[in-house]
Amino acid sequence: MAVLLDSAFLLLLATSLSRFLTHHPGNPRIPWVLGLSITLAVAQPVGSWLAHHRPPAPGRRRRLWPLTLVTAIWVVLVLIAPSFAWCAVPLVYTALRTLPARAAIPLVAALTLLVVVGEVRLPGGVDANLLLLPPAVAALATSVFLYMERQAERQRALIADLVRTRRELAETERREGTLAERERLAMEIHDTLAQGLSSQQMLLQAADRTWDGDPATARAHVRTAADVAARNLAEARRFVHDLAPAELADGRTLDQALRSLAERESAESGLPVRFHLDGAPAPLPAAAQAALLRIAQGALANVREHAGASAAALTLSFLGDQAVLDVADNGRGFDPASPGTSSADGSAPASSPAGSRGHGLPAMRARLRQLGGALTVESAPGEGTVVSAAVPLAPRPPAEQRRQAPEPR
């Protein structure tokens, strides 16, 4: 815009000078007109450059002397040679861009009046059209410019609001991502490292009790604790690298991992745990397999520590469009409606030492919520507990659905 206005001003200035020299050869004012024209041709671009490339320091007023100097030179030039009156058009825009509206509008009116005076002084008589044209052009230019300025201000405010909203949204997403990562870390630590450390503690306490009377059993407990520690270390390394659980590595399926978990739990804790697969295995997302395995680990750990059960069972069922994992025990049970219940399988109230951690059920529900699944707890005092975790199955490809669809008779 600045380059366009400067170019238009210089073009009009050259045209006016050419007209003056053509229509007034030998006029004694020619040296003055030439000098003022050259000065004006230099002052206008220099003032525009200073206004755009050397803005005033924050808190200081704009530089008004370039506009004042150019306007003063132009006024003198118009009084000497009325042919230069039409150079006012770029000056009008310069005034509107430089000054606030309350100061620019009176200046535009004064420039327009001077243009009309210059038109009247031109030889050849007074043309009514020339008297009406400058005010009309000035009014139209001022109205359009002020309208565009208001629109630009609204657009700047909208852009600033969008930028601020985007920053707030980015900050909110960052906080939510941080909280989600913390929740993920808490669930992973609770379901792996904390449960493994609890098992090691129980095994080492058992070894300490039998160390003098039955050294062989004590050494067996220590070896089992070492195995648990090694497995915990492997889990920690995979956890740091954000890998799948070790039981699901090397292409092993969820039912294989759960069967291995049941066998290992039976061998390490002495609590008989059996595994049962119901239905034909269907493809499950890796995140769903990892979540169900972690839920099984947490639930079995809580059965071992708090339920007082003599047997437990893992059942993986594929029911149409969902997979359901049931962890059942024949322990002391509890009342699911009790507000103090928050342990992994709900068998110990949060107020008791055993259930004071309170991360089991919330962690399970959080895992399943991320997968679109649901958690159900069924129990009663003295009747054991069943924890059911359901997740949706991955949709089958259309080709497979067509192959399994019944053919019309």
C-alpha cells in the first residue's frame, strides 16, 4: 500500500509538472515550481520510508513531521501552480493512514477545499463538475478507507483471539497429555512393579520364617523371589521403552499370556489358578490385549493379598463383538455398594491397610475407558468375587464379513 501510494504520488507529481511546463512556457515561477517539485518528490518517499521502517519507540507518538513537511510543500506548490491540485489524492490516503480519524478528517476536508480553490484558479473558466468532483472523491475515499480500517481492526482482533485460543488449547492439551501420561505411569507401576515387589516381599517373609526349620523351602522361596525380581526388571525395561508386556512379546496371543500367568501364579503363590478359554479367539488391538493382561495381573495380586481365597480362575470369552475377561475367586467377598471399596477386585475396603492404596479399580476403569470398554464387579460377603472386564473387538475386514455371512436361500 505504501509503495502504491508513493508511486501514484510521484506519477501525479510528474504529470502536473509536465502540464505546468507545457501550458506556461517562460513563466517566471518555473524555477520555484521545479525546486518545490523535486523537494516534494524526495520528501514523500523518504517520509513514507521513515514511517514504516523506523517506527517510534513504544509509548512515544508517531512521527508527524514527514506528513507535515510534505503537506506544507504541496500547499505552497498548489498556491503557485494550481495544476498540482490532484496530487492531493495520495496525500489524503497518507493522512488517513498516519493520523487518527478525528484528526485526519479535518485535514482531508482542508486538502479538498484547497483542491477546489486550485480548480477555480485554473484558466478556462469554472466547471461545475470540477467543483463537485474533489469533495465526492474525498468523501468516497475517506469512507472506504475508514470502513476498511474498521474491518482490518476487527480482523486483527479476531486473529489475536484465535492465536490466544490456540495457545490456551495447546496449553490445555499439554496439561491433559501430562495428566494422561501420569495416569498411565501410575497404572503401569501399580500393575507391574508394585505387584512384583509385593510378591517378593511375601516370598522373602516366607523364606525368613522357614529358614531355620526348612532351609530347602526357604531357598525355594528365595529363588522364586529372584525370578520375580528378574521378571520385574524386564518389565521395567520394557515399560521405560513403552513396549508391550513381556508375556505378549514374540507374537504370543492373549490367551497364551493369560494361561502362562495362571500357571506362574499357581507356582509362585501356591494359590491354584486355572485358565479357561471360551469361544474362538478373535483379533484384538494390541492396547486391548495389554490392558486385559494388566487387569488380570492386578486382580490376581489382590486376590492373593486380600481375598483369603483358596482358588481363583481366569476366563477369557469371545462373545460376538466383544471380549470379556473374568477373574473369579472363592474368597471372603465384599459388598460392592460399600463406598470404602477401592481395591483391585474390591475384596478389601480402602479404609483397611490392605486396600489403602486405592489404585486397583480406578486404574482398571481408566484402562477400559480408553478402549471403550467397561468394568463390572460382582460380589457378596462370604461368596467370593468376580471382576469382569469387557472390551470391543476389532472390526473384521469387509471381505471376511461377506465370507461369514449366511448365503440367501
